[in-house]
Amino acid sequence: MSVRARVASDLMARRRPQKASAPGQRQLRVGELIRHAVAEMLTRGEVHDDVLASHVVIIPEVRMTPDLRLATIYVTSLGGKDEEAVIAALNRSKRFIRGEVARAVNLKFAPDVRFVADETGDEAQRIDKALRLPHVVQDLKKP
């Protein structure tokens, strides 16, 4: 490789972003539209499944890939009970949900949907528990 080629290669390598950037405005907006569409479907009972009928399902967040082709839908059930069964039921109805999302949200391509258990509540409880430890409380009270 010549010196000129190496210099050009180094310059191009520096221009590439090194870390993942925050989601864009369009990603956030489309994610919110999909969250509302799926939550409405579940509230109205449009997804016919016994497991979903017996649980209150909460969708706190939907994250979109930059190309808007994949929607990761974070799901939790009220009380945190049977989350695996709820996610399995949603995965069984994935094709129907994707079609309804395509009708509700006007995009060039209907995004694939992926259901994931939301663990932000568990993380918040873990942090709260850590902040209540005696040696942490003692450090926080020092002037």
C-alpha cells in the first residue's frame, strides 16, 4: 500500500463515527406511533389470545432501528406476572400485529416487530435497594 493510500485510509477512518449515536427524531416519532397502535390493539382486545385476555399488558417503549425496518417492543404485564407467557402469546400473534401496525402507521415498509421483556422496573428497584444500604445512607448523610 502506498503512502498516499495509507493517508487517505487514515482520513476516512477518522471520519466514521466511533460510537452509536442517539436515535433520531424520526425514529422516536415512529416508535411512539407504533407504541400507541399496539397499545390500542391490546386495549380493544383485537388480538385474540387467552393469555393476553387474562393479563393487562403495558408497552412502555418501542425502539426503532435507524432504517425503520425493525421495531423492538418492550412489554411488561401488570404486576410482572407471567411475562414469558405474555411475550410468547404476542410472538404467536406477531404477523397479525405487524399487519395492523402497517395499516395504522403509514410507512414505506411495514417494520418487523420483536417483543422483549421490559426490565427498567427491575433495574429501578435494584438501584433503590442499593441506595438504601446502611453504608450508602451513611455516606449520603455526611455534610
